[in-house]
Amino acid sequence: MRPTDDTPDLQCTIEDTVAIVRLRRPAKRNALSDGLILALRQTFETLPEGVRAAVICGEGEHFCAGLDLSELRERDAVQGLHHSRLWHQTMDAIERGRVPVVAALHGAVVGGGLELASACHVRVADDSAYFALPEGTRGIFVGGSGSVRIPRLIGVARMTDMMLTGRVYDADGAERIGLVQYRVAAGQALSKAIELARRIAANAPMTNYALMHALPRIAEQASDHGLFTEALISAIAQAAPEAKARLHDFLRGKAAKVRKDA
Ligand code: 1HE
């Protein structure tokens, strides 16, 4: 296990091919200050070459309390615009970066914390997790890409309801509406996320790249364009030497079979 560029509020530890990125402001419930948003971007943009997947988690009782509201007070409109764009760059560095990211969620996953979770590729919630968008109560709007990424997961109607009424989803509800893909017992989110990240890290890199960079674009294309993009990416992926080697192993009976309990 090897720590990399730590700032006081963010720790990145490398375990073989998996990076574990930990929010470390537990006294402030991991609220996302400007410094933390910049450190996240820097960390995901400069992951070491051998890293094939990442996990993001939070220290203490909660994953993340969202925007650090203490930094909001003095911002004018132009500064607000640039601040939101700064968050967008960080979320893009995660979602459209080099490796898939699994979010390990517990406690509060609220406001900007939910925006951060939504930029990840896989979300695991433990039974202590709860999800809300309290921006409405604070008199503000989402600014960290939530209006684009959250409706992709749960639809515009559910996000509107969360912001209009202050509705809070528990882990069970979050799994039911598609906000998270996995639900585990309290205290188990990180270990499950690491297990999934290890599986992801074992995939052919081109498959992971296609899932991160082609699939979301295809989903937004007209179906004729989407099918054409799919054909191109599929042809590139299957021509990679790693794909040929994996196919060869399977045909010689040396590859793992699909098992129903995997
Ligand atoms: C904070 C923040 C924060 C806690 N910014 N300081 N997010 C919110 O509206 C959520 C606000 N936070 C909460 O509702 C609660 O703190 C929690 C449910 C997350 C946790 O409750 P609890 O009882 O464990 O902790 P606490 O006692 O409320 O907070 C502990 C300390 O953290 C306290 O500071 P202290 O100096 O009095 O000890 C809190 O002030 C501080 N703290 N959350 C700053 N968010 C790009 S746009 C995104 C827009 C948004 O994210 S808006 C939603 C913001």
C-alpha cells in the first residue's frame, strides 16, 4: 500500500492497481471546499500509470455534506459562474478520466456530495447512507453538474421532487430508484467498492475506456449515429492485442467462465 500526493483534506492510497481516494474533513462532514475540489481534480488527472480503477470514499460518519457553505457567503455572480465551472472540471476529471471510479457511500450523501457520487461510474451505498438535495432549502441551485448527471440516473421528475420537497432517500430507496447500483450492510461500503474496483481493474483497458467514453456519448446520440459509433468502438476494441489474447485463452478453455453467483 503506497500513499501518493496527499493534501491535508484528501488522501490517495494505491493498492496494486486500485487507487483509494479519501475525503478527509470529517470535522466538517467532508464538505467540499475550493481546495478540496481542486485537490480532487489534481488527483484524478495525475493518477499513476499502473492504476486501473479507483474508489472514492469519505472519512468519519458521512460521505460528504456537499458544498462548503462557509465559502459561499462573499461570492458575486461572476465568481459563482467560475466556481461552478471549477466543479464541472473536477467532475469531468472523474467521469471522463482515465479509469473507472467506484463511490463508497455512507451517512450523508447530500448536495454536492451527491453530485460527486453521480460523476462516478458505480455507486455502492451501505445501510447508513441517505441522499438529499438540500439546495432548495439553502436558496441555491445545484452547480456541480447535478442537473445533468442526476436526472440521467433517476429522471428529471425524481430530482425535481427531491429539490422541491426536500425528500430524503435511504439506501433502500436509492437502490430502488437507480441512484446506486449496490446496497450493503452498514460499514461494508468501502470493502465492497474495493472488491468491485479490483474486478474492474482486471478488465481489458480498452473495454473500460469504451464504457467510460463511448457509452455515455452513444446514449446521447440519435440511434442511427449511436449504432455507427458502437460499430466503430466495437471494431477497435476487438482488434486490440489484449482482446485477441483473452479470446485465445477462452477458446483453449483457460479463461474464467461466467458463474451465476459472481
Ligand atoms: C458544514 C457543512 C457544509 C456540515 N458546509 N460546513 N449542504 C448542506 O446543506 C448540508 C449541510 N449539513 C448538514 O445538513 C449536516 O451537517 C449533516 C447532515 C451533513 C451532518 O450532520 P451532523 O449532525 O453529523 O454534523 P453537524 O453538527 O451538522 O456539522 C458538523 C460541523 O460541520 C459543523 O461545524 P462546527 O464548526 O459547528 O463544528 C457544521 O457547520 C459543519 N458542516 N456541513 C460547511 N455543507 C456546487 S453546488 C453544490 C451545492 C450544495 O452542495 S448545497 C448543499 C450543502
